[in-house]
Amino acid sequence: MKAFQVDFTATERVLLRDALKSYGISKRTLASVKYSGGHLLVNGSEVTVRHPLEIGDAVTVVFPKEANGKGLTPEKGPLSIVYEDEALLIVEKPSGQNTIPSRDQPLGSLANFVAGHFERHGVPSTLHIATRLDKDTSGLVCIAKNRHIHHLLSMQQQEKRMNRGYEALVHGEVAEKKATITAPIGRKEGSIIEREVRADGKFAETEMKLVETITGASHIRLKLNTGRTHQIRVHMAHIGHPLLGDDLYGGGVDVIARQALHCTELQLDHPITGERMAFSSALAEDMQRLI
């Protein structure tokens, strides 16, 4: 497969580097184009970023091929693909699978399987995961197919144009039909994994909506306004309704052995076309059975 490229037509007389900035091409990405085998073309001829553009000039940015990091081994494994094009890959991750490999579990992660998928289909770059999920959280994951697309998606997240919706099962009958939980989150002292609400933590905000109450539990929908580690799990435990199965934050594991949390919705603007896109994922079977 040929290298990924972006094409646009100049609409004003500016230096190429200024036009590239307006199209969201970061300095880091531009450096990779310059030093790692990419190309900047104007009307088919190679130029530098100092090239002065005329209105109507055809600009092409050819991005260099990317190699997988040393810690990522491509593997053949099951992938539940929801959507794929030259820029994006949207998949459903099952519970129990790491999003990325770790020192203790270098194989079997979603990233390993996606790298294998890219290798088999000749995708000329490594993967860049834009929306991670905890190992035991299931649902939608968004993956960028190169560094530039990842940068554009990160900008969307900062500008709150990328939205994710979750559904969860929590202990207790939630009294309020709607609530916004605003509580700062930081790392718990003495732990490298666990987080907690603490005064010196980072701002975190979660919107919650009650779907229905079940005997001794509640089915809720959630929207993240920030993206802190374990945010939903920490916030729900903080208000006295830990997730079923989430023993790290006070949930019982008698009816489900993992935190009952699933990413059901994902909305974003396509990083190339600008088209608004929406994806959905049905609740995992173990959660459906409980409901």
C-alpha cells in the first residue's frame, strides 16, 4: 500500500509552513516528513516549507512510513472491526484484553492484533490508539493509522469534539435521574494503579443518567467531559455507587467478575473529510445477562 498522503488547494498567498499549520500538521509531524522519508509537493514538484504558495496551488504532503516500536509484536488474532478507511480504524474490544502490551503481558493485546492486521494489509504505519480502555472494560476503541491523524484526533479531544458514551451497572439504586459529578482525581499514595478523588488531583467531570433500577443495582449511562485514568470507576465509587465487579474500587464480584462498564458510543469529526461520524456498540453479553 502506498504511503499515506494529504492533498489540499492553497486558498491564500502564504508560506507553505503556515498553510500546513492551518491544516493541523504539527511541528513533530512535519519534522518526520522532513527527516524520515516524507515529501512536500506543490504542483507535483518537491519544495521546502519556505515555499511561497499562490492561490490555487495543489499541495501534497506524503507522510513517511512508520515502524512499530520495539515492544509491539504483530500478531494474528480476532478483531471486531466496526469501521475502517485509510485514516481510521474503529474496533470493539472485549473485556479481559489489554489495549496495549505490557512488560508482563507482551502478547495478546488489542494493539498486537491491530499491528498484525496492518502488516497483513500493507498499512504503511504503526497504530496510534486515540481512545484507550482498561483491560476489563469492553466496547469501542478508536485507532489512528498514522501520527498526523492521531494529532488531529487529539485536538478534537481537547476541543471536546470527540465524545464517548458508556453504560455501566453499579451497586445500589441511584436516586437522581441525572447528575454531573465534578471531583478532581489523582493517584492514590502508595499505589501505581489506583486513583482517588483528592483535592490536589486533576479536574475531572462525568455526566450520569439513570436508565433503570434493578434490585440492589442501577443501569446508568455516562459521558466523560474529561479523560482521567479510571475516571468513571473512581467517580461512581466516590458517590457511593461502585461498579459491579470492580473490586479495586469497592465493587462486589459475586455476579460479574469484571467491572461492568462498556463504551457504547463514539462520535467524532472525520480527521480528513470533516464529516461528523457516529458509532455504536451493543452491551457486552455478560452485562446484558445481568440486566
